Amino acid sequence: MNLLPRVGVGLAAPLLAIVVAGLVTSLVLIGVGDSVAEFWGVMFTVPSARLTVGIVNGASILYLSGLAAAVAFRMNLFNIGVEGQYRVATFAAAYFAGQALLPGYLNTVVTICVAMVVGAAWAGIAAILRVTRGVSEVISTIMLNAIAGGLVAYLLRELGDQQGQIRRTTTIPESSWVGGIPLIPGESSRVYGLAVLAVVAGIAFAVILNRTRFGFDLRATGRSETAAVASGVNVKRMVVSAMLLSGAVAGLIGMLDLFGNSHAYGSTIQVGVGFTGIAVALLGRNNPVGIALGALVFAFLSAQSNALGIEAGISPEIVAVTQGVIVLSVVIAYEVVRRYQVRIEQRDVARALERDRAREAGALS
Amino acid sequence: MSDTATAAVRLQGIVKRFPGVVANHDVEVTVRPGTVHALVGENGAGKSTLMKILYGVQKPDEGSIEIDGQTVVLATPADAIARGIGMVFQHFQLADNLSVLENVVLGAEKRHGIGDAARREIHRISAEYGFDLDPDELVETLGVGARQRVEILKVLYRGARIIILDEPTAVLVPQEVEALFANLRELKREGHTLIFISHKLDEVLAIADEITVLRRGATVATVRPADVTSHDLAELMVGSELPSPSTEESTVTDRVVLEVRDLRVEDKVGRALLSDVTLRIRAGEVVGIAGVEGNGQTELVEAVVGIRRPSTGTVQMLDADVTAWGTRRRRAAGVGYIPEDRQRHGLLLDAPLWENRVLGHQTRAPSMHGYWIDRHGAVADSKRIVAEYDVRTPGVNTTARALSGGNQQKFIVGREMSGDPVLLVASHPTRGVDVGAQAAIWDQIREARRRGLAVLLVSADLDELIGLSDSIRVILRGRLVGTFDPHTVTPQELGSAKTGAGDEAVVDEATVRR
Amino acid sequence: MLQRVVRQRTRVASGIAVAALILAGCAGNDEGSSSTDDICESADGDGPKIGLAFDVGGIGDQSFNDSAYAGLEQVVTDLDGSCTDVEAADGEDDAAREERLRQLADADHTIIIAVGFIYGAAVYNVAPDYPDINFGIIDGAPPEGVDLLTNVANIGFAANQGSFLVGAAAALTTQSDNVGFVGGLNIPLIQDFEMGFEAGVKEINPDIEIQSEYLSQDDAAEGFESPTNGETAATGMFDNGADVVFHAAGKSGLGVFDAAVAAGEGMWAIGVDSDQYLTASAEQKPHILTSMLKRVDTGVIEYVTGVADAVEAGGEAPNGFVTYDLSSDGVGYATSGDFLSQEIIDQLEDLKQQIIDGEIKVPTAF
């Protein structure tokens, strides 16, 4: 009965946030003297087929990153270390796959497992520190990000090859590459074959979280650690499990590009995707569908921003402002909507009570 | 109320509507200056709303408020404070990691600054009313009673002459209640006006000069304590006949369900929180634990449920030694657990009721099907609980937070009684629950006991302990120090046993130790 | 009530945060490409239509990107052409760079110049699809296993030769016989600077101590974008006795200048890529001995002119590896500030001639 308006207000929050972000961005543009009309004209251009593929690819990568952050967020764990886990895992995977110890797609499959294990292990360090020594995972994962950067750079120096200006791991044998999926007929650029991983991970996330005991324990711990303990959840074990899972998903982030495009880990690797994932998870309310929408919005904005400099002469950096404001306002909007929902619900309860009382009074007389 | 003195507070014709519900109507309250005026009523009778109106948190839709004979409009708490009204909330609003001084001056920095002047003022108030508070002590080191005094000091510091106390005794043990009442009498003597909200009728009768009874949002009577008994008051509150816990014939069998032997629990630095605890509960038996809060009840309950590891001793359930078992395994083996703090330990407040049905039952049907959550089963069984335990809610998709405390508790009790538990560990099962719900919960516990349930009952309510238990053990400083037969024991006897034969020093030590 | 207060504070705090963001956005934008005097906003000639894709940092790095822009400005005016310049985002992947190039190509640019080796893979992916467009990559090289293309030129500079000369200048200036080198990334491109610098110093006096440090092994942002990193490294060198420090670290080099200022009078920094004396702050100027000029502007001008000539004459546009060295003034040293005495300049010119004549072979990282 009251489900529909509730879904409505649920959607209202992110939409409101995007509108606010649009206004703020426009104000910045006006303040600097750039053309607001041109900006939105470019941003709202229907993307070309090629760009659409680019958006899907970008969103797939961001989606995995957002999922990785969300797994931990759902338990009130702040895994700021997705970035480090992604880089360590991607390097390890690229190095392993480049050794070509296994033939063809077997190499691909095992490499993906290697990435997940390495990502999980890197996140596991923070988990162990937290459960044994009480070190906040926020601090340890930030430090681990720095260590990951240094470690990968060092290993790249020791184990990588110099190719022109770029140092990279040995290129993966072609038999292990994963071809693209043609998304739009007639368009030559393809969606990463391993974008399938994002879909699979999203479904697995939804199922595990909402349908299994582990997922229930995880959500319960996130909502109230004390209640979870009383219900029999071993919180320490859950902290470790959730961090490992988060790290394993973070390990997947780099696989799309690794097998679909760059075929090696080099200094041109995409950085910062782990941090953007945190924003995407926030935007998507840690919900598998929400994160997908959030990833698409971010990927869309980033992709469209390229044309800004070319067509409107506006620095694409402005889009980072838009993205930042979206995240900021979405947090505020969700809180506003949450309070509103609590009010609606309390009113419903009050009504039900009132009805009961009326009925009782009627029965008495 | 024939006196001609100007009323300190006069509320006339107050009506407050929330969407779909009228929280207050036809409210007439007159509070004479320099008196303790009690406001009683069941949970949900509209006491809190009325006080929020007087404190400027909410605005009435109709009616007038007079303070010292002047009609006023209170739009915000700041207005109320400016008029000399202060409120002491039931849930303390103190920052644990700040000192008493910092908590008091927070938000009132303009009065006496934040330095020595403020410290002197706090000393002065504390001495004047016998609060015994050190401005530089950290709040986290204070006991519950002292924290409450900090709250009262806060409102006095802000110049309040009319002080609203919202269920101030709900969190206190009897000795602390006495101390509080002494403070309140002192305040009254100094000319302050106190409005005291409660549903504990014996306390109301002990402290109040006048009592106004609220029922379903309306004031139904104003009486003097001398003219009524607590039974009269209760009937005014509920508008009908009253239930009470009463003993029945014994259903105790000879099958031992829980056997705790030589249990010792230590805190982080190795001090004993529980020592030499040996306890046996048989099927169909209710064992009550009486004691001043903080004497080891929480630790005992947690050790039985498996949340806390004992350093020595064993816990045996039926034929199994469960000492090494975790909470989950124990619960799966048939332990029901009604925690002391339902909101923190018993519920996921932001989750719908049906998900709360799963909580604590993550390994068992009907809410689970193997490793998978059985949503239909959980929803169906939640509906059963809502119906059987009379949980007032629009449905099982409502979040637990939206329910009133009593209904939350009824839901928890219903859940913990599900799945044929063999042992129920119940901490204060009816604390903060209104009279109707209390009777229902008592009935359920008695019913389960008849079917052979073993119950470990921890309660601060002596009537409840005496009414439900087959045997009562007294806990003091982590030890079980006495056993009483509920048929013969009086509340007075229990009261003195709890405190170590009335030894004040012992009580203080026990309180401080928390 | 306390809660209420806290809530209000939260609201205020978020307001401030938003405001801060806006301000940050403004600040960031000020140094962006949208400054109104951008040549690409006014030029609309019928000559070549040039697309320029910047490396991270963009206009305002007072070094590499600025130098490329200066060349663009010059050549667009000379040839009466038009242009578009686009910035890169931090940490983007190859797909994003590729997309940028494709959009420039789709917008009918006839010459597209990618500033920075990081565009290598992207250009070689895009160029085959646009055979009629000429692509130039500053410092570029084809990815491993990819053949050279006839419409792609890898524009290189003999940075080792220029660095040799500023190395000699450093050696002739130092009082403490102790000099330093700060590199952005530890890659051959930058190692080439180091090797030339070292050879130049040793040419003058083999006993001079040379301190050398790279800001990052693989993170371009840490290496080329962080003045803080540059200042930390250079301060360490000055503390260790160096009195001249040469940097090849893009924007991070601005921190090297600050370190020289902090180290006090008589402490020198040597700039890189463009004549950094001209863009330095007033307090930095007295410390900028010279700059190793890597004439990215010359590279841009020469390349664009070469392509335009070829189009006109129907010949083949420059492609493959195109290197500009001392002989073509693709590299050099700056004398702004007049800190180099005529005596030193004479020696440098002598060394320069010896290099052009092949009498001195400057070691290289390639």
C-alpha cells in the first residue's frame, strides 16, 4: 500500500543530489565565466556508439570497485584500501599471466583466481590488524595503499621489462586474451569480455547479501554489532570474512583491462579507480542495483568530459567537481529521505494503534 | 486546587495531532509552584508529547501554555530555557569522554564561561543540593545515578526553576531512587517546581504532591497521593482491571537443563566479575536473580548465553558441556535470550520486523532453510508473533525502530519463545513495558514454564521476581550469596540481602565498580 | 538538544564543505585551459587544424606542457591555422586517452599532437583508423611489437645533449663541488637527462660529487605533479652540501626552486624543458641559474611545419622517429637572469660545437 511512495522517495534522493550537483556546477561555471549552456550542451549530447561502449567499459570497472567498497561498507567497515588491493592484485595477476605457465584460457581463469587471492590477502592484512590489535581499518588500509604503490613500483622495476618509455610486465600470451563483446552493431570498439565478471559479481553480491546466512550476519553486524553478537555472530570472523571478500572483489577490478586491452601491467595503468569506487558505493547506497546506476553516472560524466575541452573549450576538471558534489549531496539527501521515511513509518504505526484502540472501544460499548 | 497562588505552569485545552493520530487532547494541567507534580500514564498515553510541548520541542495545535501566569509561546527549547524551564531526559545526553564541567557548560558557555567561574558555579550548585559531583571528573567514570545528577545540574546551571524529569527512575536501582528523591526534595525546598513523569506508581506516591493521570492522550484526573492507592492510580491509567504476577503451583521437574559450576569471569585486567557461581535450573523451573545492578548479573547472563568466556568453571546444558560453545551453537541448541538492552542487543532497529525474526535464529527453521534465508517462513512466523503477542504494528515490513518500546519487547519475547527453547535467559523482560504488555509477557513465561521451559530470570522488579520465580538467588559482588523462597520472602528482605544486609558501604563499592 | 546542536553543526559543516569544493573548483579552473587568452579560442584561420592533447598537468606546469603550448601558439599564428587543446585527467587509463584522440580526430583535426610518451599505445591504436590524419607524439615510441606507421611521428629530443651543457654550467658554478639531480620518474626518458648531466659535470671536473634522486618509480602524478616531493628531495641535497640542483621533474620541479630559495643565497636550481626563469616567481628568480631547454615548442613547430610543407608539396610527412638535437636547436640552455658569466657561456658554446661536430659523444639512455 505504502510501498510505491516509498520507492518514490528512495529514487528522489539520488535525483535530488544530481540536480543539486548540476546547480553547483553551473554556479562554478558562471563564477569562472565559462558558458553554462555549452557545458550542459556537451554533457547532454547523446553519446556516440563508440563512446557508449566506453561508458559501459568504464562503468563495469567502477562497478567492481564500488562492489568491493560496498561489501565492507555493509558491515560498517571502511575499506579505503580498494585502490591498493586492486593494484597489488592486478600486478600479481599480470605477472603471473605473463609467465604463461598454463595454456590458453586456463591461464586466464587461474589468473583471475590469483588476482582475487592476492587482493583478499592484501585486505586481509588490515583485517588481521583490526581483530588482533584493534587497529582501525581506515588507517591501516590507507597505509597499505601507500605500501602497495611502493611495492608494485619496486617489483615492476625488478620483474618488469622496459618497453620504450614504459616499464611493464611481460605481455600475456595472445591465447589467454579475452576478446570483446560487440555491444552495438556496426561499431568496432567492443565491451570488455570480462565485463561479465561485473555482472556475475553483482548478482553474487545480491544473492549472498540478501539470501544467505553469511549475508544476514554481515548486514546484522553492520546494523548493530551488539545485536549481532547477541544473536550468535562471531564478529571477528565476520570482519575477516568481509575484508577478504572485499579484497577479492577489488582484485577483479583490473582484470577487465588486463585481458581485454593492455595485456600487461605497466606505468600507464588506471589509478584512483579504487577511490572512485568508494564514491560510487556511496552514491548507490551499497545496493547492487544502485551501485550499477552510480557507476554508469560516473562513467557517463567522465566519458562526456573529454568532449568538453574539444567542443566547448572548458577544462574537463570541472566534471570532477560535479562528481564530488553529487556524492556530497547524495549523502545529505539520503539522510533527509531516511528521516522522512522514519516519520512516515511512525505515523503508520500510530494509525494502526489508533485503529486498534477504536476497535477495542467499539467492542466495549 | 482552590489556592489563589499563581500556577507555575498551566496547560489548558492542549491538542496535538500528528498525521493520523491525536497525541494529546483535552489536556488540563495546573502545576503549583514549589511542588512535585507527577504525570502518570501508560506508555503511549501522551506524557512525552505533552512534555515536549512544554519544553518547546513541539508546538501544540490548540490550547494555551501559561508560565507564572503569563501566556507564552514556546517555539524552541531555547524559549523554554529562557522561561526557566529545564528538562532532564530519560536517555542521558552526556558526552562520556568529557568532564562534568565540560558537559555542563557545553552550549551554555555564555553563562559563566568555561573556566574557573563555571567550576565555582558547579561546585556551588552541587553543594547546595547535595549532588556530590566533582566538575573535573570524566563522565565515563560516573555511575548512572551520578550521571543523572549531572543532567539535573545542567538544567539548574542554565537557570531552570521548573524542571521536567522524564522517567528519571527507569534507569536507577532502588537505593539510587532514594538518593534521587532526597535531591528532589532538596530542590523543592529551594522553591523549584518539579514535573515528574513516571509509570512507577509506588514512586509517584512517595514523591509527588499532586498527580495528574493521562490516558490515551487526555488528562483523566488530578489527585493527591493521600487520597489514592497505587491500585486506584493504575486503574485510572488503564481504565480497567489490573493484572499482577502471581505464583502458581510448581511445575518444576527433576530434569536438569542448565548447570553452571564454579564459574569465574574476569575483566581485562584479571579482576573477578563473577566468582564461584554454581547454579542449576531444571525443566519447568524459573530461577530468579536479584541484585543491585552491576553486581555480575550481566556477566552471568552473558556467560550462560556464550557471549562471555569464563576463565574457569563449566556450563552444562542438558547432557552436553557447552563451555566451549559459541553463542550461535548454544542458541541453536535451544537457548532463548531476552537481552537487558533490547535496542542494542535484541533488535536491528533499521531492519523490518521479519528480518528481526531471523536474528538469533540464523540456523533454524522457519526463518532459515539450511544456509538460505527463508523469507516466506520468516514473514509468516513474524505475523504469528505479531498476532499471538499482540504486537501493535501495521505489518511485519515495518522497521523495529518505529515500534514503541513495549511492542519491541513483546516481539523479542515472541521470537525468543519460538522454536521450542529449552532454556530462556531473560534480563528485565518487562522493563519499560506498559502494564498491559507486562501482563502478557508474564503469561507467556508462565505458559512456557508449564510446558517445561527452564528460565533464568534477572530482574530489578522485585514483584516480578517474586511473582514468577520458583526460587530466588541473590547476587552480590559477583557471588551468589543467598537463596530465597519466593512464597515466603518479602521485598524488604530481598532488598536488604541485595545490598549485603543493608550495608551502605557495600552498595557504594558495587556501584563504583561499574 | 545536544543532538540538535550537533545536527545543525553538521549542516553548517556540509555547507562549508560544498563552498570549499566550489572554491577549489574555481582555483583549479583558473590555471586551466579556459583562460580567455587561449590561442585556440581566437584562432580560426584556414591553415592546418591542429589538435593538441596535453599530458597530466596541462597548461600551467611552467614546463613541458607550457612549452608545447608555446609551439602551438607560434605555429598556429604562422600558418594561420586553428586549433583545439585538451587536458588529461589524473590517473586515467589508455581507453580514456584513446577516446580523447578519437574525438579530436572526429572533429576534423588534420594534425594531432599528443604531448607525452604516455600516449604511445593510444596513438598507435587510433592512427590506423585515421590514415589521413598525421599524429605526432612528443617523446613517443610505439608499444612493443607494434610497427611504425607512416602517419605517426615519434618526436624526440636529445635531452642528453642539453643536459650535458647545463651539467657543465653546474660544474663551472659550484663552490662546494657538489651538485644534485632530481628526476621525476625513473624511466629511460628521464635517465637520459641524468646521464647527460653527469657527463657534462665530469667533463669539467671529474671530482665533483653528484647526488641523484628519482621522485617515483612508476607513478606519474607523484613524479611530475608534486612540488612537495620535489622540495623534499632537493632540500635533502642542499642539506648534504650541494649548491646546484638540476631537475627533470615537470611541475614537481617548482618545489626544487622553493628548496633553493629556502637554502639561501648562492644556492642554485637549474630548470628544465622551458626557460623557467621567465615563469618563476620573483623570489625564485635569483636562484635559477639556467634551464635545460628541451624545445618542445621547436618540436611542435618543426613537426607541424613539416607536415604542412609535405601536404602542400605532396611529399611524405615526417614519420617514424624524429629527433631534434643541439644542431637543430631542439635542445639548449637558457641565459635569462644573466647568472652565467660570458666566460662560462664561451666554454658552453665551445662544448656545444664539439658535440655538434661529434668530437664529444654524450652518453644516452637509449
